[in-house]
Amino acid sequence: MPKLVLAYSGGLDTTTAITWLTKERGYDVVALNIDVGMSREQAVLEERGLAAGAARVIVEDAREDFLRYFAFPALAAGALYQDAYPLATALARPLMAKLLVDVAHGEGAVAVAHGCTGKGNDQVRFDVGIRTLDPSLAIVAPTREEAMSREMEIEYLQEHGIALAWEVKGSFSIDENIWGRSVEAGVLEDPWTAPPPDAYVWTTAPEDAPAEGVDVEIGFEKGFPVTVDGEALDPVALVERLNDLGGQHGVGRVDHIEDRLVGIKSREIYEAPAATVLFAAHRALETMTLSRQQLKLKREIAAQYAELIYDGLWFSAHHQDLAAYTASTQRFVSGQVRLRLHRGAVTVTGRRAESSLYDRALATYDREDAFDHASAVGFIDIWGLQTRVQARQQLLDQLPQALRIAQPRKEASE
């Protein structure tokens, strides 16, 4: 039997896929569960996978790699898709694609498989990533190919003598990892309908959050978060702490209509407390440590960076180029930011950095003011030179017409 490696979540879709790949396609299936946070317990994964017919179930703890090499670089880039989505699901897919290929090589597999549908973005991210890393591997997508309903999947397993207990299916489609939780479908498909309370799990409703709020201090080194309230933490512990703290105070809810790569608009609910806090802190620190020109260009690059992640182009030369520029901008983005979390709001209340471009002696209006006010006249004269020359040579005849102020209409009696 040819060997295949399946990206295995432990849910009904991919558990059914094990049996289908074995019975219908004749593969020897290795089920690979990649833990990027919030995964099922290993005992449950192994029980379900082996019962469904997997030759092996491998559980890979990839949480730290996910944060250190995917989420944190996106944070440093300021990458929010359409200024809203912190890309939790999208960022996990290139890591999963790489690990699928790595395990396939180690197992001598000829194919890999995933559980994506034919309607979403994830199929693109998986397929493009896998084919970029190893074009020789065949890709099988049982859910995309068969489109079986939940009831059909349970019946299919039972027909093959596989009786497993499945939790009651909720009304939403959910994907989550340590960087964020994505919720769609059900009543959320009506964009006029407010998200019901059960759409949210990680975050307290802002109106129910503690009235007093809380202050938190985040420390950064070269654009990456390293401390919370002065305590050095590894990436997983740091994000988990901020997810808990932000969630308690109603921080991190996003209700967004986004443009999918496949050409449709989709209503998505996101919960990302840690990411929301860290993006706010990182932006505040950059305002102190980057020049005006760097900030302007970086805002434009951030949009491109987010789009290429969303579009599944992580393993592209374009990404390498943008990542190199981003890393260069982060050389001096080190320091601390203090934020207040209060009933869903994140407010920056302080920031400091050793390499700060903020000079109080130049900014102050007190007697310690070191700014040379006399130089302003000459600066303005030079700065306005191009405007004056163009106006004199090209625009003087047009300016009165362009700047004329409409006169009040006179009454007929006058």
C-alpha cells in the first residue's frame, strides 16, 4: 500500500478521511496532528485515528515554532488582513504544509492529504505550500472531493464498523489556535444579525468585564514581545497569559466582512486577545523608534505582507523580500509599552525605548526647549519654494478661479 500523510485534527471530517483514504484509495495512512494551540488531547487523537484505520498517529507540538517563526514575524510586519484580521488560521497553514512535507519525506510517503473544502482559502494555502516545497507529492483532499455531510460521515464510519462518540455539532464552523479563534456559518451568515453570545468563548462580553480594568506592560526586543509586566516569558507562555488577561477584559473581538481569495465575501468572527494587545503595543513602540519615512513605507508593506499570508504565498520570493525589509526596520524596536485593558478597549498609556527618536528637549514648550525657532523661517522658505515657482509659472491665472468663494445669491427685490 502506498503511504500517505494526513493533516489530522481529530474531528469527524479528518477521522472519516482516514477510513476513506484507506478503503477507497488504498493508502497506508499516517495521521499527523500539528498542535498549534487548542488541540484535542493526545489520547483522544490516538484513539480516534487508530480506530479509523490509521497506521500511526503522530502528534507534533508546534506551538513555539508557530509563534516564533510565523505569528511574531507577522506582528513585527504589522500584518492585519484588511486592517482587521490577525491571520491566525492563515499563518498556521504554511507551517502545517511544511511539517506535512517533512513527515512525508521521513515516512517515505508518496502523497499528503488535508481536510479542506473546495470553498475556502485553506485549500489554496495547503496546496500551494505543499507543491512549492515538493511538487512530486500527490495531494488528496477528501472533503473537497466527496463533500459528505456530517450525517453521511457518521454513517460511513458505522458501515465500516467504526463506532466513535462524537460531540454535538454546534451551529458554527470554528478553527482555533493559540494566536486566534475563527468563527463562521450558522446565523453569522446574515451580516445584519448580531453575533449571539455563544459565538464567543475566549472573551468576556465587554459590558460584563470588570469595571476597573487592568494595566499591563509589554516588553519588546527587535520587534518581538519578550516580557509581560517585567517577567521574561517564552512565546507560548507570553501569548497564553495575554489571551487570558485580554479575554477577561473583553479585548480581542472582531466582526468582519472579508474578501476571500476564491472571490466571495464572508462574514467572520474572530477572537484574538493576545494578538490585539500585542499589535497595539508594537505600533506604539514603532512610533517612537521608526522615522516618518519608515513608518509610511512600512504601512504600505504591512498591507502587502498580510495579503500574501492570506493568499497562501508564504514560501514566495516576494515574502522573503518583504520579510528582509521588515527585519531591518525592527533593529531598534526594543522597549516597553504600557496599556490599559478596559471593557473591550485597549489604550496605550505609556511607552519608552532606549533608541527612541523622541527627544523631549526638542518637543517641549517649557524653558528647556532646545529647538531653534529662528531656523523655522528659512526652512519654510525653502520648503515652499517649489510651490511658489509652480504657481508663478503655471497657476497664477487659474488660482483666482479655483479659489473663488461663491457669493450669496441676491434677492430679486434688490
